[in-house]
Amino acid sequence: MNTYVILRRNGWRSGADLEAAAARSTTVGDEEMSDDIRWIRSYVLAEPDDGGLGTVCINQASSMEKIREHAERADLPVDEIIEVADAVIVRPDPVTESV
């Protein structure tokens, strides 16, 4: 599996909408596509234009096509998918409050 960054801009109006999307994503990934996709983490974006929420998601997947299939099954937006070439970890992610 390769690692990918998935950009999802202005996908949700509220934290509750995002939580529902995360639940759908988990169900599809874990129960229907576990051989093809694995969610690693997401960063929630405060969208400046309209106050909505977006995400940058880090996933491992067998292909970009499987990421798109997962998004379609889970009713998630996909604006861009980028394959990760390498990682440079300077320090662990900081602990922050949930949205």
C-alpha cells in the first residue's frame, strides 16, 4: 500500500456533519474495503471563505482509484489526491481540542 494525502475542501457545515462522515468512512473502510484502504489520520480545516470545515486526510491505499471508490461509497468529497513520496517527522503531532 502507498500513502496518500486527500484534500477535501468545504465538505461540511458543522462538526456534527463531519462526525457523521467520519463514521461512514470508518464503516466503509473497515467493513467493506479493508484490503484496499486504511485511514491513518485527518486534520480538520477551518475554511476561511464560508466558515465550513474541510479536511486533509492521510490514508494508505492500494491505489488512487480505491480512494475514489471509498469516497463515493462513504459519500465524501475529494478535491485532490496526492501520493506521498516520503515523510519527515520532526516532532509528534500536538494534542489539540476536537472540533
